[in-house]
Amino acid sequence: MNGHDHGGPAGYGQPGASTGSTYVPPPAPSPFPPSPQQQSAKPRTSLAVALEQSRYRLMVTAAVVTTVFTAISVKLAMATMFAGGGEPRQHVALEVDNTTTNRADILDRNGNLLATSLVTQSLYADPKLVSRPEEAAQKLVSVLPELDYKDVLGKLVGDRRFVWLKRNLTPKQQAAVHRLGIPGIAFEREERRFYPAGPLTSHVVGFTGIDNNGLAGMEQGFNKRLTEDPGTPLQLSIDLRLQHVLKKELAATVQEFSAIGAAGIVFDVRNGEVLAMVSLPDFDPQDPTGLNPDTLFNRATLGVYEMGSTFKIFNSALAFDSGKIRVSDMFDAAHPIKIGRFTINDYHNLHRALTVAEVFQHSSNLGSVRMVQQVGVAAQKAFMTKMGFTKPTGLELPESGWPLVPNPWREVNSYTISFGHGISVSPMHTVAAAASVINGGLFHKPTLLKRKAGDEIPTDQVVSRSTSDMMRRMFRFVVTEGTGKSAEVKGYVVGGKTGTADKQKGRHYQKNSRMSSFLGAFPMNDPRYIVYVLVDEPKATAKTYGYATGGWVAAPAVGRIVKQIGPLLNVPMVDENAPEILNSTFLNAAGSTNWQQTMPSVTAPPPSKGSTVASFPTQTKPR
Amino acid sequence: MKGKTWLFWGGLIAAAGGVLFQTSYDVQDLEEKLAGLNRKIIQEQESIQILKAEWSYLNDPTKLEQMAQAYLALQPSEPRQYMAMDMIPMRPGDAVQPPAQTNPAPLPPMVRAPGTGAPQVAAARIPAAPNNSGAGGIVPVSMPAGAALAKPLPMDKALERAPVVVPASLPSSGSLADPSRATRIKPSALVPGSARAPAEKAPDRAAGKLAPNAPTSRPTELAARPTPPAPAPAPKAAAPAAQQPYQPKPTDSLGLLVARLGANR
């Protein structure tokens, strides 16, 4: 009983220990035999261990829970109170001026678009997701007839995860494809370069590849600028209207004389801006590939040619600027010059001595050589270097040709250079240098970017003011009484110089393939613009009596161009025979600049008949 | 007490939760709206860009020239069609203040209501003008012709009181309806003989080329002239009425200018 009694509490003791951890076994059962005491000591120790364990577990659990919850609350506090209101993404209104494209527009000087980026959608496919390629291909071809069924099917059954099906869909095409609802086919937003003016400015603006990287023209030259600052358009100095007139007249000339090409430049002599630049044949910048690569060639800047008689401009300027030669000095132009194996002769030999004015007027090679003989080889080399004929023009186009300059510069080279052979420069070189000769002697680096109103124009005085003044008279003289008569336009005192160069094929000059050019400037009393036309290999026609020289081919074109662009450029019309115009432009064959002495009949301007503007009453008043 | 505290806090929490809930939905709404607007802006920008490109494309000079040749009777402009500003002769009456100073309106309105313009200038130039001429001067120049015709009387009176000999053939309200006719009649009819006399020895600029029917100046000068022997403003007054093959419409300011310069003769 006792044992039972004893065993009873012991039996109940364990559940008691499990319920209350503070239960201490009473010391009362000490009189009991040790065996039950041993029995009870054993559960007591295990109980203590269990208690200990559970206490540790509780502590660990509490610690973990506390840590986690603290972390959560800290994070919560940070997220709600300190981390910018906890907005995962903040919506900001767009700036209205922002452009949506990644490449800047190109504008002409009046703000007309020459190149812009339009957002289009391109169609691509993930062939893994296309469940029925045949059906999909059939559907696609039905809405995009320009795709080839086999080609599309081949793309759709391939292993790749991405294939382009068609780039640059129109919105209508996109809607049509969208409506088909083919799984695995999607659109990607892309940009497409678009040239509203088309071929008109192709050589200036250039073109881009399919990934919108500039590959030619200003697109290449300013690739970095266009992509880095897409918001600000790039404004060129080109005037679209002048460009059109220039191209139209060049194309007409090319057609009339069955030429293989032509180049033309309109140049502002006061600040070096290129107002128009055309090279024919040209290309469509929208689709420049797959064409005749010849069309990509820019004759106005990349092509270097022997300029022919146009170089007599620089020869004369050199002669005047050296101070050794005056305009009335006489030079023998009757006897051919022999040097080495060459014989230099004139196109039309006049068999007499000529003044400098007449050398320029009749474009005499012999006279030019005599002039340079007097000036010297070193002076000529220095002058041509000053004129920029020994390095590229510095125009912003990547297509800038290196001139072909004789090295070493021997006497024979100086002879041929005096009339434009033996040195090859681009038309842009010629125009920029000629501008400096007539604008008062200031050389401006040619540029295709519009100059801002207040900007300082980098200039370089290359010839003296008096030289420049005399050169203006010489220019005018060629048009009034020389080889360039057909460039005359009433009211715009045009001046200029013709040029005809035989083309070199291999080691020999060809008799019947030549470059005919005319460098015109107007108004000569205060030159503002140069119009340059170069025609490559013109063939003579019956209308020109078998001639294909600069005076017959290029000068009329310049005249037509000046007639059309004069009003656009806001050049005031003047009466060529008004005294103050003659004062600044007159020159005669003897080299005299005094028009009153030589033309006594025109002390007063002639009555209204000759001039187109004379029908107004104020005409008789001196202006 | 305890229950009330619980109620208070509970209510506060519920209210805060509600407000937060509401705000969060509002913000979400606004965000969606903003995203929509941004999308629209981009869309608009893209379509503006497309329109710009299309505009430039359609304005390609080559294309325009072809179209002009096909549909218009216009010729390419020639240099002789342009002239410098100083080529245009001054109006004959240099002494007279140009009416442009008193009304900046271009030619047409002045032509349309010559009677209203005149007394206005008269009032401006002669401070002691009768008050009913002042009433005429109030009539705005830009007023349509019908309104001007409604009260021709003040103008007539103004002209009568002006120190000019007004002939009996003063254009009535009926002739005012035809401004070109009015301007043609006026110089010859209104200029007194004493004023016409110096016209014969008029300055050389009147040497025939200047069509004297410049409609802007005539009435003004007439009304404004204080004394008869003024510097003759009406050279060869009788000539133009007879030999004008083409009379530009009064609204055709360019045509008027051309006619004034005699270029179409």
C-alpha cells in the first residue's frame, strides 16, 4: 500500500512536474527506502534538464522573433519615413520640348527640315513561340505582300530566339499585322532617318545606316553631336531655295552638254558660309545603297581637279600682291615657251604683247607664265600655301579631298600652276580662296554651319586691299569684255573668270575631255556671293559652235543662277553704268581704271532704255 | 474609461486607415492619369514630327516648281521685278503729313472710305476746325463703307467749312460707293484753279511716270491744305482719268502700288 501509496505520488509527480516547473519534491519521503528515492531522483534530474532546455529554447525563439520583428519594423520605418515616401517609382510629367528621338534634326538656314528621325515600328518574331509557322507566314505575307513566303517561313521555323521580319512598318501595316494576332510576333520601336528634301541636299547632309549611324556627309561629320544632343537641331548654312536653283541649272547644263557630272557652289564671301553645294550625279539618301557608287562621290569637296584658267585669279592676285607687277604692264604672249620636254602655248594666240588685264581677259597661258617668271617660284609657293591649296579646306564634311601639290615645287611646276595645271584642288578650295581675293583680302574658312549673328568670324588677311580692289575690276572686265560675257545679268554687276582644263587620263592629257568651269561673283562693286559651276566632260553642241569651254558651258549657267538667286539673296539691283558703280568696277584693256577718260560719252548715265530699272522717275537722280 | 480609450484609438486607427486607403487610391488614379498624359505627349510629339517632315516634304522646292508650272500661270520671278525702297518716289505732297501716321491701316480702308479719312486728318491738323468736322473725325477709318455712307453730311460740311473752294461737283454719297471713281474725279474736280496753276511747273519727279491717282493722298491733302497756293500736289490731274487701261480694285494694295508707280503702262 505504502509502496503503492508512494508509487502513487511518484506516478502523479511526473505529470505534476510537467505542468508546473516550480514544483520542488518534498523532502518528506526521506524515511522511505533508497530505491524509491533513487527512482524519484532520476525523474527529477530529467525534469530539470527538460526545464533547462525549454528555457533555452524559449530564449532563442524570443531572440529570433525579436530580431526579425525589429528588422521588419526598422525596415518599415525606413521605407515609410525616410526613403522618399517609399514610392517605388515616381511619375514625372514629360517636358514638352523634349524630343522623342535619339538623333537631332538637321535644318537649313531658314529652318526647313533636311533630315529628321521618325518613330516607326519594326516587326520581329520569336520562332519558339510561333506554334504554326506555315499559317503564320501565310497570314503575314497576306498583309505584307512585299515579304517572300519562303523567306518568312524559313525565319519562323529556325532555332533562333529573335529574327527581324520587317523593319520600319508604316502605322497601317502595323495595325494590319496586329489584327492578325499571331503569337510570338511582336513590334519593336525604332527610329528611321527621313530626308524630306531627298536628293537635293544628298551630298551635304549625307545619310545614315539602318542603325542610324551617319555614313556620309554631315550625318557622319556630326554623328557624335547629333546623337549626344538630340533636342537641339543642327542648323546648316545651306539655303534650300538656292540649292534648288543651283541643282536645276546644273542638271540642265549637264543634260545640254551631255556631261558626266557637275559641281556647283554658292558661297558667301563675307563670312565663309556655303549657301548651296551640289554635286551631280547625286543619290537618294533614303536609299543610298545598291546604286552606282559614282553618285556618292562629292565632286565639290572630295574631287580634286586641275582647275585650269580659274587659277589665273590667284596668279594675278599673286602678281599684284608681290608689288612687282601693275595691271598695265605688258607681257609677251606671242612666242610659245619651251621648258624641258614641254611647250606651253595659248588656246587663242593673239601674237602680241598683252597687258595683265588682257592676259586675264583672254585667259592667256603665256602671259601668265611670264608673270610668274617675274614673281618667282618661292613667292608663288608661299602664296598658294596661304590660299589654302596645300591642305584640306577644313569644311565639316568627312569628304574633304587632299590637294595634289607638286613636290618638289620646281620651276616647271610654277609655270603650269600659273595657268592652273600641275596642281589639283577641290572646287571648294578654289571658291574659298577666290572669295578672299575679292572680298578685301580676308580668308574665311569655309563652313557648312550657319554662323550665329554675334559670332566672330575667324579671318586671315591674305592679300592687300588694293590687290583685292584690282581683282574685282579684273573679274568685272572678263564679264564685260572677256571670255565670260554670257554670265552677265542686268542689274547684278557680275564678274568672274572662266576655266577650261584638259583632263588627265593616265600620263597624258586628253584633247576632248575637259573640265569647264566658271567662277562668278556678284555684285562686283561690293562682292557678296560667289557662284561657282564646274562641268565635267561637257561635249560641244551645235549651239555653242563646237566649243565646250568654260565661257560657253559654265558661264551661261552662272548667269542663269545669278538671275534667279539674286532676288532671293536680297541683293539690290543697280545700274551698271552708274558712275559710282563704274568707279569701283571699271577697267579697260590698257589697264586704266579711269572710266571718265576712256568713256567720255557716259559722263551721265545713259537714258532709261538700257537698264531694266530705268523706267522709274528717280533713275536720273544719283543714288 | 478603458472602453472609451479603446474606442478612441480604434476610431482613430480606422479613420487613418480609411484616409490612407483613399489617398493611396487617389494617388494611383493620378499616376495613371499622368502616365496617360505622358503617353499622349509622346504621341503628339511623334505626330508633330511626322507633320513637320511631311510639311517639309511637300515644300520641297523641286516639287513646288513642278506644281506651279502645272497649275499656276506664274513665271519665275526676275530681277527686274524687284526694286529697292529708295527707287519708289515719294508722294508728290512731301509737305503733307502722311496719313499713315494718323491711321496705321494699309491702303484698302483708306480707299474705301475716303470721305471719312479726310475730315479726320483735317481735324487733326486744324485745331480750330468746326465741331461737326470733329464729329466726322470720330468715324473710325476701318469702319465699313456702308457705315461711312450713312452720314455723309458731316463730311460735306467739313469740306465746306474748310478754307478750300469746293466746287459743286463734290462727290455725293452715291459716288462714294465707287471709290475708284471718286478718287478719279476728286483731283481734277476739287483742286482749285489757283492750286492747279503751280502744278504745271511741278517738280521733275512728276515727269509723267507717276500715276497721280494715288488714292491715299488725294482727299487728305485737299482737306488739309490751309491755303490755296500750297505746293502743287496734283500733277497732270486730268491725264489719268482718261488713259487708265487697268484700274486695280481698291482692296488690291499691291495693284494700287503698281498703278501708282505707273508700271503697268
